[in-house]
Amino acid sequence: VKRSGGRDYQFFHPSMAAAAENRRRLENELRLAAERQELRLFYQPIVDIQQNRLAGAEALIRWVHPQQGMVPPDDFIPVAEETGLIQEIGLWVLETACDQLQQWRREGREDLYLSINVSGSQIPHGLPPSAVMEALSRRSLPPGALVLEITEGVLMSDMKQALEWLQALRQVGIRIYLDDFGTGYSSLSYLKRFPVTTVKVDKSFVRDMGQDSSDRALVEAIVAMTRSLGLEVVAEGVENEAQLALLRGMGTRYGQGYHFSRPVPAGDFSAVTERLETL
Ligand code: C2E
Ligand code: CA
Ligand code: CA
Ligand code: CA
């Protein structure tokens, strides 16, 4: 906003006022969204691309706004984080994901796991390991059924706290995925220091793999490195057959992306499951 010369709209510009007003409205509506049951989880399959079978799913939040329709998480999760609403939303995500796991088990899908996204601001007090364990045990779910996805940023803010939080979860058998891998700093040292089980290669690298040989080399290096560390890899953003073939060739174990399915509501997931069964 700091532009010099010409008209001076540094202190007042109608669009700035409008943006602030929008933001206030969004905040208030988000506050009510949970109790009005406007939040939903969508589910996107994670596929074992070596064995051609469905392995699990990632839960991705959606806000079905009464006027604006589907609001994507990138438009409201940052607001939820800044206002602290993420604590409440995060617990709702945990409970809803566990309900879904229980539902799949009733349908005979004991093999499916579900991963949920956890914001840095939820760690450690917003999502204490005891609350996670409780949500699982209340439904007699094994800890292996749930995965928590975190990003490097989480580990950067308060390392000691983050490490304790991670260790407590790992001790009881809950797996941790390191999301958006390759986009931040010091990724390598974090992998050594923090007890994560799996790395998710960011979709930006997968997207350009076909055209960009340096992206291809990067993905290949990540796959090789994680393997030598005894970690699993999920490649996200797999959109076509060519990317899938490259990833398979590199020995990538898991893939996720529009090529298999977009994130879908719970009710549509069994149809997706059936389609993937015939891979
Ligand atoms: P993310 O965790 O990195 O999730 C992957 C995003 O990539 C999702 O966007 C997903 O819909 C999208 N995606 C999946 N496959 C493809 C593909 O083949 N191509 C492309 N271009 N995109 C693909 P989405 O659902 O809009 O979520 C955006 C971000 O919002 C997530 O990024 C995550 O950081 C955050 N988020 C989503 N749900 C939650 C939640 O329950 N809690 C928190 N704290 N954050 C969440
Ligand atoms: Ca994720
Ligand atoms: Ca990601
Ligand atoms: Ca992300």
C-alpha cells in the first residue's frame, strides 16, 4: 500500500476500508460457522502407487457459506489462525475425522487411515496429545488409523515444545506427516531431528516435473533421501499419467491428486473407493 507519487491513497482508500470491513464480516461469520454446521470435511484418497491400492485419505476442510457458497480453506484458515478460532475448528476436525474413521470401520474399511491438517498455532495446547488419544479411544480406534499433517513452520517456532508434542504422539503410535516438503528452510536437519514418519512432497514440484528437469531431480532426491532415512513419501498434486509414471519410476510409494480423485464429501467417497479398487 505504500506507493509514492501521483494520488496519495496511503491513509485512505475506499478499497482498503472495504477490505477491512470484509475481513470483519468474515471473522464474525466464521465465529458462527461451526455452530451453524457450515463446516465440512472433504476426503481425498492417498494411493499406494507401487501396489495400486487405496491406502488412506486426507481430510480437507470446507466452509459452505450460506451466501458465498464453498469457501476454500486458504481463504479462512489464516483468519482462523489469527483470531484463535483455529483451536475450536481444529478440535471439530479431529472429532469429525474420528467419526468418519469409525463409520468406515462399520463399513468394513478397517484398512483405511485418515490424515488431518494441524496448524502451527494448535501446537501444543490447542491439540494436546491426550485429547487426540481420547478422541480415538472413545471410539475404540487404534492410533494407527490417524495421521497428523504438520508443516516445517510448526517445528521452527518453538522447537522444544514441538519436539515434546511430537514425541508424545509418536510414543502412542500416531503417525506424523511433514507437509509441503521442500518449500521451507532447513528441511533436511528437521527430518533428522524430529520424529516424523512420512514426507509429503509439495505439489509445486510434482506439477512441473514433466517440463522442468530440476524439479524432477529434486523430487528424485527427496524420494532417495527419505528412503535412506527409513521414511515414507507421499507425492501430492499428481494430476496426470505422465507424472504418475515418473513418480513410480523413482520408487515413490504413495501419490495423491486429481488424477485419482478430487477431495469429495464423505457420501461420495465409497464410489471413489470402488473406482480406485479397479486400478
Ligand atoms: P495442503 O494440506 O497442502 O492440502 C493440499 C491441497 O492441494 C488441497 O487444497 C487439495 O485440495 C489440493 N490438491 C489435491 N490434489 C491436487 C492436485 O492434483 N492438483 C492441485 N493443483 N491441487 C490439489 P485445499 O483443500 O484448498 O486446502 C488448502 C490448504 O488448506 C491445505 O493445504 C492445508 O494447508 C489447509 N487446510 C485444509 N484443511 C485444513 C484443516 O482441516 N485444518 C487446517 N489447519 N488446515 C487445513
Ligand atoms: Ca496436508
Ligand atoms: Ca501439502
Ligand atoms: Ca499447504
